[in-house]
Amino acid sequence: MISSHNRSIVIIISSADIVLAGLAEILKGSLANEIISLHRGDEMIDYPKMDGNILVITTSDEYEKSNVFIRQILFSASHLGFLTLHLDTMTDYSNQTINLSDTTALVCYKVNEVLTSFLATNARETGTELTRREIEVLQLLTKGYANKEIADQLFVSTHTVISHRKNISEKTGIKSASGLTMYAILKKIIDVGDINQDDLI
């Protein structure tokens, strides 16, 4: 089970159902463990005492109207961040905004950048940076190696590899191979050129 300290939640707030549905579908490919869709900021009243790393995506108008209330409701969050949702496709590129013209990959990248910064801060605060051996296991894992193959490469037992993988998942809060691959890219543990691009789709 993912500890609340490493759990990542994305909250999308938009009055448009099509925007909520579209973003929620796109963000299934992100590092988020949970995605919550709301029509208005005041609907956060239904989520008291939510903790973990929380990213709120909303329009600038809704942010102005609701951000104080949202911050009060989410006071238990380990980290709280906001990205501005621009429905105007002409908006200039920014890491702090999500635009309707952004590609699926770009939306996930922007969200993952924020979520990864939360996880990296957690790791520094709790001393849960990956060990050298865990990094080696992660690098081989992202190249598609099975546990037995990783064990053979590192001259350790399969049981040891499984133990390292468990530690990696606990420290990062990520269980899926695709999520760990994205984490490794964002943390510069691997180069994006080292992996099969089809694995990211």
C-alpha cells in the first residue's frame, strides 16, 4: 500500500464535462495515483482531511474564487500545487499552465514534473533517496528486463531483485513499470533515448 506521504492526487476543476473527461483520461498516463474531477472548487467540501501530494488543475477564474477555500480543506496535504488550465488555445507555452492545445504527452509531462518534484522533496525529507543498487535495478527494469535477467546482470539472486523492486516502489510510491520508467526519465536516472519509445505509449 502506498503511504500517504508518497500518494499523488490530481484534482481537476472545470465546469465543462468534456474538459473533465478529457483531462482525466489523459492523466491516466501520469504518475497520479488518483484523479478527482470536480465542477467547482467548493465541491472540495466533500473531500475533508485529504492528504498526500496534491496537484490542483483549474482555470484562473476558479483559482481566484476558490484557492483560499481549497487550501483550507487540503491543509493536511504533504504538498499542494496548482496548475492553471487555459481554455484559450493561443496561450504561450508555460510549465505552470495546461492549455487545450497541449499534446497528451505534454500534459502528462507538465503534471509529472510537479508530482516528481513533490516525491523528490519527500525523499530528501525522509531520507528515501534510491540506493546505488536500486538505481541499477531501476535502469534495467526500464529496459524491459525481467527479474531473473536483472539478477543475472547484477550477479544477485532473484529474491534480492524482488526486494529491491519492492523498496523502489515504496520509496517512489509508483508500482507500474511505465510509471517507474517516467520517474526514471524525469529524475535523469535514464536517458529517454535508452528506452523503446513504444513502451511509453
